[in-house]
Amino acid sequence: MTLNAEAGHGDAVALDAVTRDFGIYRAVNEISLSIANNEFFTLLGPSGCGKTTLLRMIAGFDWPTSGRIFVAGDEMTHLPPNRRPINTVFQSYALFPHMTVAENIGFGLRMLKRPREEVTATVNKMLDLIHLSGRGDQSVTRLSGGQQQRVALARALAPRPKVLLLDEPLSALDLKLRKAMQIELKRLQADTGITFIFVTHDQEEALSMSDRIAVLSEGSVRQLGAPSELYDRPADRFVADFIGETNFLTVDVSDISAGAGRVTLASGAVVGAKCPQGLAAGKATAVVRPEHAQLVTNDADALLRGTIRDVIYLGTDTHLHVTLSDGGHFIVRQQNLTAGTCGVEAGQTVAIGFAEGTLQLLKD
């Protein structure tokens, strides 16, 4: 997809064939994206995929080798950061330790020479928004990590930028606090109506907060869509493997029509599968999520057979790692509906089934 000269109008951010080269290394390869107003948009991918480089170019900290960047309909490709209606929140928070909470939040407004009454009113509104009312006179050094992160967000939101960029801002927090902040971030975005562009390598963060996700690999977008679309209908093996746990099976495909096909598993069992457009009959790769599979006792429901290698208890559920009869590896996720063990153990021979429609074929 390549945008025309007017494509950025009406979007919070539009990228037109943006490329960034570092010598012979291409970090970002002709990426075109349209990000809507009031959207929580996430750039997701492994380290080195180009997501932070792309964010830096949107912010103006780096310029593309080629391509164009629009913000709120205006081209910003070669403008410096201070001339873009954008703020950025970094992983390190970058708060001023010698300032109070209120002084940190109001810093950007003071730099813009806003009236004192406006600064005070906005700071008080931000304190309410981040649940720190009454703590404006406190030193930021006395706050917890999660509270400091909220202050950093409030400081970035106070000037009402068109777009807020967030570069892995939760990665330094512990697990429970990170989950709580995911909820806070989504709430803040909804309450302010500001477009958020979030960078992360954490798939759970992306799935839980985003309206849409762009999955990046080697400088290119592999798939763009809503979280449920990426999880349930991955475009290729990379996306299927990167977004959540999944099982890969080699199958023989036949009878393809209307987005569905019949496949023969290595066990000889025949089952229906969702089929992408353009897939031909023959050998193919299919995926099925661990939570869509279950152990079965009825031979008629048995699609795969194998031996349990590991039983991994995770509190809410138990993962059964099974070595299949053909030597392949398969994971079954069982929800722990009652206290105690799941009733199976390593070394046990089991049969596995999964419902029609839970098997997804991949083009590659």
C-alpha cells in the first residue's frame, strides 16, 4: 500500500513508504500505515525489527531515508521534534528529581508559556486523571515505580498533543504492576481521546490494550489488524508463532472451497480447517492453539495420539507437553476448574482432539 499526497488528511498519523537505511542495513523497509484519530495503535515485534526506529521517525528524533510522514494531515517528514504536535514517553520515565509531582506535570506547559491559571488547572486535572490528587507537592523521588510512570504519562498528556508515543514504557515494572498499568494506559487513552502509538515486544501488552496492532519483522509489516484477527487468523508462520503459543502441524490439504478445506493429519485423521485465499491443495502447515485442544477418551474424537512429556502447572491452567506418535511436539492447555492436579502425569499415553474450525491453514 502506498499513500497519495492527500492520504494523511483525516488520520492522526500516516506513513507513506517510509524507509530508513543505516549504511547497508535497512532498519525500516517502505512501511505505509494510516493510524486513526483516538486509536490505540501498537507496533509489535522482536528486538531489531524496526519498531523503535519507526517510532523515532514519527517523533522527529530521526528522519527517513525516503518516504513521507504526516501528522494530523500535515507533512512532518523533516521537521524537528519541537515542531510536531507529538509527545513521547520513554521506558526510563525521565522525570526531574528536583521537582515536585505538580512541577513535573506542568513542565511542558510552562515551556509553552501557558498562563499560570491554565497550568494550575491542567495539572490538577492530570492529577485526578492519574489518581494522585493531593500529592502534587510531593517529591517524585518518593513515589513508587508505577506512580512515577503515571506522572510521566501526565506530563506528556498535559499539553494535549495530537499523538502520544510510548516506547516500551512498562518494561521496567514488575508483573503485577505492569498488568495494572496496562489497564491504566487504556483508560487514559479513552479518557483523553489522544492517539496512542505504543511500542512493545510483549504480545500480552499488545493484545490487551490495542485497537489495532502492526506486527513487524525485519523492517516490514507482516500483518496489521485487530488483536482477535491476529490471534485467530495469523497471516503467516511468523505471526502465528510470535502471537501466543501455538502448535504447528504438517498436513495434506484437499477439497478447498469458500475459505475452508479438508486436511489429513499425520495420524491419518481427516478434519476441516480454515483456509486462506490462494492456498493450493497439497502439503501445508496448519496451526491450532493449545487452548483449542483437549484430551479425549473416545476413539472417534481422537485426531492425534502421543505420550505426555511434561506437565507444567501454571495456577490458572496446566500445560501438557505431548510427544506425538510421529515424533512431533504438541501442547494442550487445560484450565484448572477445580483445585488440585489435572489428573494426568508424564509418561502417560493420551489421545488429543480439537473441534472443527479451530485448525487454521497457513500460506507458507
